[in-house]
Amino acid sequence: MDHRLLPTYVLVASCLTLSACGSSGEFSGDLVGTQRTVEVTARKFEYKPSVITVKEGETVVIKLASEDVTHGFYLDGYGEQTTIPPGDIKLVGFTANKTGRFAFRCSETCGHFHPYMIGHLRVLPNRKYYAGVSLVVLLGIGSLAYGRRRREKHRTHLFGVIPLDWRFELTKYRPIRALFKSRWFPLVFILLNFFVFVVILVAGFAGGFSAGNVNFGVMVVWILWWVLLMTIFVPVVGRFWCMACPFPLVGDWLQRGTLGSGGRQKSWGLNKKWPKRFRNLWPVTACFLLSTLFVGFFTVQPFATFVLLALIVIGAIVISLIYEKRTFCLYLCPVSGFQGLYSNFAACEVRVKDPDICKTHTPKTCYLGNEHGYGCPWMELPFDMNRNTYCGLCMECFKTCPHDNMAFNVRPFGTDLLAERRRTDELQNRRGLDEAFKSLTMIGILFAFFLTMQGPYGWLKDMVMAASLGGYGLFLGGYLLLNLGLIPVLFLVVSYLSKKASGNREVPLKKIFVDFSYCLVPLGVARWAAFSLGILLPNGSYLPRVFSDPFSRGWDLFGTAGYQWTPFLTGALPYLQLSLLFVGLAFSLEYGYRFANRIFTTEREATRGWIPMLLFIIALGVFFVWLFEG
Amino acid sequence: MRRQTALNPSLVVLIAMAAVLATIGCSASASQPATVELLARAPEKGNWSPQTIEVEQGQKVTLVIRNVDAVTHGFYLPGLDLTAGEIKAGDVKEITFTPQVAGEYGFYCSVWCSDFHMHMRGKLIVR
């Protein structure tokens, strides 16, 4: 294969993809002059037709009728809104002077899936989408051209600009170090969260089968907490949530006999060790995948949220009595897996300041604990830690280190992805197939979540919420096949092509598969953040209401109970989502090329082996641009 | 040196209980003798609850209608010309009245709420 022609191949392949995805299809309704009239009926939880296609500049009239209960209609970007009581026909008219894809949403609570009752208005030509796809392709090809002209500086600098070993130690400021060393930190936040979660559990139980969007439990957990987790906590701080999570509080107390003081206390539990072969992300990946099967229930029904959270709380307590320390958090908590993997991308870390001090310091108080604090509850070896995956930011090592040798650093995004294995790694299986699988399953989970919650397909919503058992079974089968079969196999094929293209016969396929899977992490973090914005911006305005009336008793604690549903910045949503995707893609490409250089022995092999993976990532980027805006 | 921060574990339990008690307490104080709580749900999900309300003639009654369903309902009692209008999911509406004439009065949901909307009816008995 001629090297100079490679970018051309890439370009041709991408153009084919572009034209395939961007096919305009038929326009909706009847056109008289420049006025297009479209009849739309609403029913639980879809509009028919669910996708309306019009041309830029046309005057659009949408005739709305409801088949069952009172529905609503709110059009992102244009701001048109109306309610549709059954038996009425409502008209919405506007001039289609903004191009792109706009969601229209139900604005009257009409059932459990109401917040996710969505249709799409496509005003063609969809320039945002074409621009997005072109940018993804240009970014991909550009990175290749740029990668081949790398100078020495690019080896040590991210994008040739940010030094990979740049660190800014926050704990060099005395008040911050004093805070981290205090027994009350982060305990105060855990207690505060504990109170909030008691309210959530009560609200979930009391709310029963009422609407989720007016329920404190559902709103705070799935709109506020989940979105904060995906957009800020994990991408910026890492396992920030684990630091303040209230679920292990009771377990900690049972194990330690106290909450406040440090030191080794007698445990009430059996203190068993977790089986060695499960000391990885496999169990948490399975737990997460298992819980996502019920996404159609717990994200919309208060009682289902209660059941899920209660199971987690009970699980945490029971496991803490059987196994040692934070075994539950490490190996069983459903949200632990992606937090662990994606926190490698975070811009914060807890690390040793000076490794030489640790070399001579015995015993290792950070692992064993002393009178000032507990040995690492996350069973990390703080003195030898080089990745965020299993660091719960509990700050015990700051308390137990007599030399003040622990540091909380701000760093460039994603440097952990490059971390090599270390001497003590046999204690926990670090980089491996488990993390690769976690990374890959998060693609299919996002795809299903997006189509269910932000897609226009009523039949899919019916399947996910188990309107019929057969439909639900079909969803389960398809979903598991996609996540456990199709995507991993596709990635395996790409890895195999990468091996073939590189010309290197020695390097094991597993190494290529595992190492390259880490370049999906930045794009993964970005697309989850983009997805979360699409949940928060339209639905965030239900929050003021539930804060004032958490149990739907007609209270008005903060005077915000009457706050009406108002979508926030949904017109800017496509730009925000696309920007996030581009940033994620840039990081993925930047790290991916570095992985190629590590997997293969020569620069030439690396460049050739990188091509199939680059194409895969470009295709993935185009796919997500299509999913979000196409 | 051993630092004993005096944090009793039972504090946690206390916080939990306080939250639960606050909920129960607040809801208990809201109910008075002449107050009737009426839950609104579509017929297939439980219908009006209670479906029969008994009140005394000449006594002031406050009906607290809570929509605990996921769709919009309405309340209409034509015999006494009482209406609470639309009650959206999760909303609570109150109407106060003093029935003067004994008898049985039907009340209905006034918003099309399900395929069985026409069955969403109840009875107010004034003795």
C-alpha cells in the first residue's frame, strides 16, 4: 500500500459514509406554494410521524391531535409550544429559517416516559450535520498528517503543547492539605449526602407509580446526579462521587466500629478477601450492564428508583460484613466501573510527591493504616499508584502518611491512559481485557440509551419499558447481542486488520485489542457528557419544583413549587454536543497514535497499524455525529 | 497520639430517622377532621380513592385532591357545582365547601385521562 495515497483512501471512505448517512429522504406532509402542512398525532409516548422533514425557508404548519391523553408540543430552537387535549386539533406554524435537526418534546406530563417523548424536525439541508461530519473526517486525516510530521517535542507534549508530566499540586496550599488531613473531610459531605439520599429513598417509596418528572427521587438521581457525574465529576475530578458517596457509610461504620476516629478497629464483619480472579472490572461491568436492562423502569418510575437504590444500599451493607474494606465499591457497585475507567481521563489525581521517601519508609502506613487513619479502603498501594481506576479519593492516605508525601494534583487530561504496569500490579489486574470490555460496552449502552431517551422511536420506548413481554425480550436480546457480541467482535476485526496492516507478526492480537481500547476512553467520556446535556437542558426545569415539594404533598418549601417546565438552551444543544464530541475525538486520536507507537516496534509499523484503528475512530465519530445531529 | 473525634455512629441513624419523621410529621399535621384526602388515578391504576366520600350536612369540608398518577386528571362534581379544574400529574388541589342538602352526588374526572376515562367516577354522600 502506497503511503502517500493513504489520506486519499481515508477521504474517499469518509465521503461514502457521509453520503450514506446524509440521504435526505422524503419530505413530510403536503406542500402548497411554500407552505408545508404536516398532520401529527400524539400518543403515549411518540408522535406520528416521529420524524418531520422540511426544507429551509418553507412555512411549516403542524396540525396536532392527541390519540389518548393530554399531550404537549415544544419545538427546540424555534420555541413553539402548545398543549394538545384529546379531541382538539392544535396548529403550530413557523418559518423554517434555521436548518438542522430539532427535537420536539411533550410539554404536558402524560405518563412515565413523558420526559423522553420526542420527535425530530429536520430542516434540510442539515448543515450542522454535514459540517460536523466534515470536521470529524478532517480532524482524523489531519491527525495522521500531523502525526507523521512529529518532532521530538510531540513525544513528551500532548498535542505538542502541553507537557505530559505537567502537574500542579493543589495540596501545596496549607489550608487544602489541612482539609484533606482532617478526619471530618470528606465525612461531612458523606453525611450531608446521606441525608439527601434518605429523602430520595422516602420520595421514591412515597412516589410509588406516579410520574417520575415530578418526583424528587427520580429527578435528583437521574437528571441531576447522573448528569453531574457524567459532565463534571468523572471527566474532571475522577471518582469524585466515590469520595462523597453515602452508600458505604453504614458498611464503614460496621467494619470500623466508629465513623470519626482513625486507626485499626475491630471489625464486626468476616473481613474475607475478594477472590483474586475477580479483582478487576469484570464484576462491575456485569453489574452495570445488568442494571441497564431495567433502564426503562428506574429512570422514570419513583418506586423502581427506590428498589434500585435500596438494593445498592443493602448490597453495600451485606458485602461489607462479608468482605474486607471497600470490596463492594471496588468490585460490585454498578456505577463503579465506568467511573473507574473514565477517571483515567480526569484532570485530577492523588499521587506520591517523592517516591524516594516511600522507598525507605516502612511500614507502609498508607496501606496498613495508623492512629491517624485507615489503610487504603480501596486496597490501593498509594505509594506505588499510577492510575486512577481504583482510587476512590477517600483521602485516607493524606491522613496516614507521616511524611506528608501525598499530593492532589491537577494534570493534563488523560495521562493515566499511558500509564505502564508497575511492580505491584499483580495485586490487582490493571490494564487488561476487563477494562477493554468496559470501554466497548459503554458504546452500545450509550447507543441504546440515546435512542430510548432522545430518539423519536415510540416502538423502542415501548420495548424498553416492557409494554409487552415479547418486546422487552426482543430488546434484552438485541441489547446484549450488541454489547457482548457485535461491538467487541467489530473491534476485534479492526484490531486484526491493524495487525495485518502493520506487518508485524510477533505482536499478540490481545495486546492490540486491549491497548487500543484505551483510545476510545476520551471519546467515550465526551459522548456521555454530550448525551447527559441532552437530558439535563430540556428536563432540568423540573428540579425547582421537586426541591420545593419533594413528596408531592402540595408543599412549597422554597417558593419554587409552581415553577413551570422551561427547556433551557436546547437551541444551543447541537453546538454544545458537537463541541464535546470534537474535543473527545481530538484526545482519542492524540492518545491513539501514542498507543500505536507502544504496541508496535518501529515507527513505520505503528503508522501502518494505526490506520485501521484511525478509520474505526473516524467512523465512530461520524456515527455519533449522525446519532446526535443527523 | 490518638485523636478521638467524638462522632457517635448513632448520629447517622438519627439523621435518617429525623428525615422520615419530618415527612410523617408534616403530612400528619396537614390533616384535620373535616379534611378528606382524595387520590386521583386512572381507573386501571386504582381510580378515585376513596371512591365513596361521606360528609355531614352543614359541616365545612376541605377536599385535598392529589394526583398521584402520571397523567392529567380533573375534578367535577356537578350536583354541588364544584370543580377543581385540571390537576396535573403530581399536583395537589384543594376545594372547600359546605354541603347544605343531604343526598348522593356523583363526581367525575373532567380530563380525558385513559381509555377507561369514563369509568373514573366516585360518589359523595351527604348525610
